Amino acid sequence: MANTSPVTDTAEAAERIAELGQRAGLVEVVPVGAVTAGLAGEQLAELGLMASSRARVRVFSDDGKCVHDSRVMRRALEYVKAFDGVISQHAQDPNLAGKSSCCHEGELSGRLGLPGWPSIAEESIVARDVMLARHTGSRVHIAHVSTAGSVEVLRWAKAQGINVTAEVTPHHLMLTTDLLAAYDPVFKVNPPLRPAEDVEALRTALADGTIDAVATDHAPHVRHDKEHAFIDAAFGMLGLETALPVVCTAMVESGMMGWERVAEVMSIAPARIARSETQGRPLAPGAPANLTLVDPHRERVIDRSSSLPFPQQPVARPVSDRNRRAHDAAWSHYCPTGQRSWEGV
Ligand SMILES: [Zn+2]
């Protein structure tokens, strides 16, 4: 995401991140560019220059903050259309859910005395942005969808042929707002955990294609950022290592999705949305292959961490042999024929 220091709002900053990733050589690092300069929500960042830079930025987001000004959002959508870019929106109307809002607004937030983060703060931005996407004919992507109302809007928008895609996090597919009752900051995340009805709607939407992808919203905080009173602790939780096991538990073991759909929502669709030419593709002789191998029968205990919300959850199922990169003749070693569920993972 672009909320780096300094903010990724110029071609130079984007190229620098891409270079650092290349130099490390562990995984492919593709920077997301900021929508507005300094994530301030006022002036557009160097969208065109980032797109034409060596970093080839196609996804732009002020994530962490909402592009709240409708005029700025409209201009951004118009601008990125020229190079098939996409604006990824952190949907949170700051007038309805401010910086201190940290608990789903409802009976529980009242009882706990925590500032509420109402569903409508997300849904009103999702509704506005799908209409802006229709108006501009451009692509909008909704990050970390968390409410049943947002799902309803997305379902309608897709039925109209509006160019909108959406993602859900593993934790919003698994955890509910009642976990906040013990004031454990490990469950403090933005958008907040929602009631079971929302979790159910998100699972259904992921299974039926209304939500296109799973994205982790991974937030690796240092211990002292998280170990505070709930109200003062940092937002966010770990999610990378547990993403696949959580999706497996919530969607595959529940019978809502098969492994081919898992490959679609965790690899193929994200690559398509980001216009990546090197990820999420079927294996082919002679073509580079980025693979994640999954052993669904292997179990692994996940260590407790101050930012990991799944210590006792039944999620430690498949273990991935992540990000193996194979070339040419080597690919057949990693993908024996008949293992269709591995394609594009
Ligand atoms: Zn966000």
C-alpha cells in the first residue's frame, strides 16, 4: 500500500519500492500508488507518471484513509481510465466514522463504551463510488468489504454491468464483533469486526462471485503498538501466514467453496484486478510459474502473537510451500499432471 514513509505518491518512490523488492529477490513486489499527494485527500498524486514509470503502477489507493471528496474521486477515476488503472477505495466516510471509531456501532459498542463505526459509513461510500464508476466508465475496487449492506450494493452494481470489484479479508470471514467484549486489542482492526449476519453475507458473496477476491490487509505492528488499552492500541492484525488456512476453514471446510474457487479468489482475480502479467496464470510449458503449493492434510500450530487474532481458532490446516518460482523444465516438477487445483495458485 502507499502509506509508506515517504508516501508512495511519485514515480521515484514507486520505482524505489519496486527496486528494493527486486534486490531482495524473495517475492515479486508491486507497489500501490497513492491517489492523492501525501494521502491528504486533496490534490491528485502523480498517477500518470507512476503508471508510466518502471514500476508500472496500476493500482492506486489512499488505504488507511478514504478518498472522501467526491470531486477528487471522480477526477482520479477519470485519470486512471487512460492506462487501465484502478482506484482501490478504503470505504469509510470520516464524518460518520472518525479516527477514534473502533467498534462496530451497535448494542455492544454502547455497552463497552467504545466509539462506534457504523456500517453506513462504509456502505454510503461504496454506493457513491459505484455510481462514480458508472458515470466515468472507469474501474473501482472496494477494499476490505465488511458489511451485508455493502454486499447488497455490489450485487446490484454488478448486475448493472458497472465496472466494480471487491475484496474481503480472512478475518472478516471468520471473526465477529462479540470478540471485543474482553477489550483485547488483538481484535482491533479497521474496518471493525462485524456481527455474524455480516460474516454470513460476506461468505455467501465470496462464494457467489459478488466479492471477487480475498486480501489480507496484513498489518505487522510491533508489540508496543498493540499492547495498550483497547482505545489507544493500533488498528490492524497479522494475516499473511494465516490467510489460506482461514479461507480453508471458513469456505472450503464449510462446503461453500471448492479449491478451484480458492485459487480464483486468492490468485487469479487479484492478478486480474491489478493487471499483473506475471501472477495468477495457468501453468504453461516455457512460461515462468509463480506457485504456492498446498498440502491440505498437513497441520501446523501457529504461534501466539500480540497481533495474531487466531491463536485458538481451528485454522492451522493447510501449509503452503510459498512462492516457489519455477522456470521452463522445472515447472513439471512442481505441477504433476492431474493436479488441476494447483493451476494458477
Ligand atoms: Zn484500509
